[in-house]
Amino acid sequence: MSTLRFHAVKASLKRKPLKIKESKRRSEIFGSYVFNEAAMRQYLTKTAMNSVIEAIEKGTKINRLEAGHISTGMKEWAISKGATHYTHWFQPLTGVTAEKHDAFFETIEGGMAIEKFGGDQLVQQEPDASSFPSGGIRNTFEARGYTAWDPTSPAFIYDGTLCVPTVFVSYTGEALDYKTPLLRALQVVDNASVAVCKYFDKNVKKVTASLGWEQEYFLIDSAMAASRPDILLTGRTVFGHSPAKGQQLDDHYFGTIPARALAYMRDLEYHCMLLGIPAKTRHNEVAPNQFELAPIYEEANLAVDHNTLLMDIMQKIAKRHNFTVLMHEKPFAGVNGSGKHNNWSLSTNTGVNLLSPGKTPMSNLQFLTFFISTIKAVQTHEELLRSAIASASNDYRLGANEAPPAIISVFIGEQLTKVLNELESVTKGKLSPKEKTDLKLNVVGKIPEILRDNTDRNRTSSFAFTGNKFEFRAVGSTANCAKPMMVLNTIVAKQLIDFKIEVDELIDKKDMKKDDAIFNVLREYIKTSKAILFEGNGYSEAWEKEAKKRGLSNNKTTPEALKIKKAKSTIALFSSLKVMNKVETEARYEIEMEEYILHVQIESRVIGDMARNHVVPTAVRYQNILIENVTGLKAIYGNQYKDFAKEQLALIEQISQHIEAINSSVTKMIGERKTCNKETNLEKKADGYCHKIKPLFEDIRYHCDKLELMVDDGLWPLTKYRELLFTK
């Protein structure tokens, strides 16, 4: 066993759970490091506090004078909690958060100093925009960018720093972050939903999109993770033979949480409570050393911020417990990968969940309107929705018999399928009083009864209705939820806008009653959305063939999936709703394509390095031991040595074959990489990395993993799966 691997395993075996003391109830500490309404009441004037609340609830702007009062109160609150610095906390298009810390400290005349944090510093700051991905929006020599306060997401204190959630835009005004387009999409779906809700309830003035994410992750001992260059540099294991025991016994799923992991979870949840992240659920996931954390649902923008913050907290808390958190979608071959299910719904200011069936025919007609409109939106924009969860890492997971396939489909369950079938049979045009009564009594009025047992669960569906929400199951574990949520809310908003136009036209031009018009439009939506509905096994080859017949996309790779982002229809969609303009949309396409290329490029380099500098030299060393053994047998038995060295000679030959195959594939991979790197066309470069370089990964891995089974365990340099996944 290599020295590094030996010490990694030894260190892991000595680990003991860190003792965590929780002296208070969760409810008592929840949000205590958040500048929430309770903190505002204590540190702000009533006028200042009301201006913040109006900005949150109505989207009104906060004037500079009030911003000055707010910043003063925020500073005093932060200092009382031990904060010494402040930062604008934003989410550039790098996939991680960004922050630049400034001290409250400022010098004044007379050699004295004060603590200062003014309204201008709260509302706007100017970080360097040239070093963040911009997709051509900014040149390297054009450094200016702006961060601007987002009052809808409360400020918080993290590691002694006051963090102010902000948007990030260029000097010319284009969004350079995830948050800005999401906020725009949420505003659009709010307006569109309110307009449709007026058909059913005139009191509805605001509709809020909610999000409940489920974060899956692996916990690996930090010493073992440090012994694997691939984990450190790519977040996954590029080599490693499956252990004799993996997840086949299903004994880890929902099992007793290991002591070290539980101590980590308790520590993590404690910090979540302080920061107002409503962590609710924890459990073992399917694969060994895989776990899940899920919160109570929140408003979508805040939920995205909380998930983004959580991913940072998880890594920091893990270090205290000698763990490394792996959020890669497929860190280990042969066991389940990790996703981040996004549970989405819409709720009104009157307390109604628009995707939850009600107790009256009218409330159920409202439910069906939003339910069917969402299905129609997914049908129309399934390729765009697929692009929202595309990444180099998620490509390893989608369709791998553990996650939804790359084909986007909607699962609604047998009972709701019957409801839609009955609704589809509605007579086109004006309904007679009897038809309308029968429809409301026999279809719309029965939905609560039908859903009493809820729908079944279909884990192969990428977009499933689960009783009172839709669950977007294909989102990757490393993803920023803002991307899929921005797309989902945008396409639903567009569909609701179209729905209202169609209903109003029937009312105005065809002189139909409101209910008749709604039923007629929904009936057509059901007919034109059938292709996206699927209740069966999404993993089957039969579904791939059926999906192709239905005209559904099956973009299995990121370069394929991203192409829709530069389509005229996509640019028109985002531009028409003012979610993103043409420049912003095209920039994101370029950024994500470049990100894909770089991720595959890094993996390629790591694979080449590990294969030639770790695996092959170790195999040669073991081969030399075998040769010495054969030489010794020959010295003893003379020409009869082959009778005693058959296995050794066969092993020597097999090792040589694997070494030759590895070197050949690595040489070919390096050559292909050089060719791709010379390519100036972004699409051709991405396609080259996807179809010429990446396929070589599995070939190299196959031979390296075969050598792992042959070479003396005492020599093998890489920490093995049985050690990574089963050492507690």
C-alpha cells in the first residue's frame, strides 16, 4: 500500500465523531444571524422598516435617504453580533458565490477611527467584472461592473461578515449573474398568474413561486479524499473498480445514520438555523456514504440563495469533522449519483396553493387551469427545460438507471390522467347548462376525492406531479437552482399569458361564458400536450423509441442540449418577457459551452496524469516482482519452470496488454485534445471534446480498473472504493 493511501486509511480509522452541543431549541435560534423583520423592528425606524417591507412585497424602490437609515441600523445589528466586515454577496456565472470583504472601520481626522457603513455602500458597489465569465459582454480591459442590493433576500452574518445579497450587472446593464434573470422571471410569472387568478378570485393580488430543493451529497473522509488527485481536481473518481459490496443490499437507504455523519449533520443544521435556512429532513441516501438534506419550502429567490449558501457552509463545516463533501452528480462509478430535486409550486396572497386541488368545483377549475398550463408549457419548451440542467457533470448521471433520462417527460399518475381524458371529451364550443353541471360534478368536483390517495411516485420521470407541486427531478446536485427555476417560471408565465389571451378572445369574439371559454382552451391544451405525458419506465429502450415518435428531444450530452439556448425562439421568449435580452441569452450559451469544454479538458488532463504517473508505474513495479518470481523459479526448476509459473506468466502478459492499451489511449486522447484546442469555433470545439475525447475516458478507465484487480493491494497507490465508501 502506498504511503499516502496507508496514512489516509489509518487517519480515517482513528476518527471519532466531533461532540456537538445544542443548548437551545431550533426555533429559538432560527434566523438569529439574519437581518429579518424581528431584527428590523429593533434596529430600524418604522418608516425605514416599512420601506424594506414594501420593496419585498410590492417591488417598490428604496430611496437613498431611507437606504442610509437602513444601512445604519443594519451595521449596528451586525456589530452587535460580532461582525467586523461587510460584503456584497452575489452569484456570478462561475457556479459559486463571490464576495469582497470591506471593514466597517474607517479613519477620520485627528488620527481617530469610526465604524461606517452608509446607504451608498449598502445599495451599490463596484467589483471587477472582467475576471468573471461574461460570454463576450465584457472585454478583459473593461473591468467595471456593479452589484446592487436585493432587499427581497435578507442580509445575514456569516463568519463575522455582514453579507448583503445582491444582483451583479455589467457597466452596460446586462445581467452577469444567476439572480437577476431569476428575479425577472419571478416577476413575470407573478403578473401572469395574478391575471389568470382574476377569473376565479378578484382578491388575488400577488402570486409567489415557491421552491423546495433536496440536496444529495457524499461524505468522504478528508484524508482519503486528499489521497485522490481526481477527487481534489474534478470532484469525482475517474478510476476505481466497484467494491464487492456496493448498494445492492439496499441497506444504507434510510438506515441508521453513522455517528460521524450524524455529528456533521447536527453541526450543519445548527448553522443553518442561525442563518435562517429551514433545514427539516436528513437521511441516508441509496449509495454508501450518500446523504440528503431538505428544507421547508420557501419563496423561490430566497430558496435559491439558501441552497447556494448551504453548499458553501457544507464544505466549511465538513472540514471541522474531517470530511470532504462531494456534490458531483456521479462521484463513483457503479453506485447512485446525486441530484437536487426542485419541488415547485405557485401560491397566492390569499393562501391558496394553485397546484393543490380544492374543495369546490371552482377551486378545482382553477387548479386544472394552472396544472394543465404547466404541462403545456413543458410540452412546448421541453428542450429548453432540458438545457437548464445541462452540465458536464450531470451528463454522467442523467439516464444512468438512477436518475431521470435526458428525455423530458411529465408524470401525473393514473387518476389525473383519467380526469384529463374526461375533460378532453368536453364538447367544443358553448356548453349547455346540463353539460356544464355534469362537467363540474363528474370531473372538476371529484378531484379532491381522486387525489385522496395522491399519485404514485415515478423516479424515472424528470418532471412529476406529486399531489400539490411539480418535482423537477433532473436537476444536478452541483447546480445553482436559479437556472432551472428561471426557465420554468418563464415558460409557465408565457403559457399563462397565452392562456388568458385565448380565453379572452373566446369570451369577446365568440360570446362565450367564462367557464365555457376556460374549458375549451384547456381541452385543446390537453390534446396538444399528450406527447409529454408518460407514466412508464423512463429507462427503457422502448421509451426512447416512443419519445422519438412523439417528437420529444433526447439530448444526451451538454453540447446537444445547449444549442436550443441560441435558437431564435428562445431569444424571442426571453426578450419578449424581458427576462433576458439577446445579448444576455447568447452570452449564457457561450459561457456554458466554454464551461463544458474546460470541465472535460481538466478531467482529460487528470486522467492522463493519473494513468501514466500512478497506475502504469505501479503496474510495471508489480510486473517486475512477477518477473523476479519467474526468474527464481527458472533458476530452481530449469526448463520446467513454465509448469510452475503459468499463472505468473499469464499475469505478466495481461498487465503488458493493459499498459499498452492505456498508453495508446492516453496518447490518442492527448492528440485529440491538441487538435480540439486549436479549434476556434466554440461548437466544433465542444463537440470534439464530447465525441472524440470523452469516449476515451471509459476505455482508459476500463484498463486501469482491471489493473487494480491484478496488482498487489500493498502497491496500489489510489485509495479504493471499499475504503472511500465504507470507512466510517
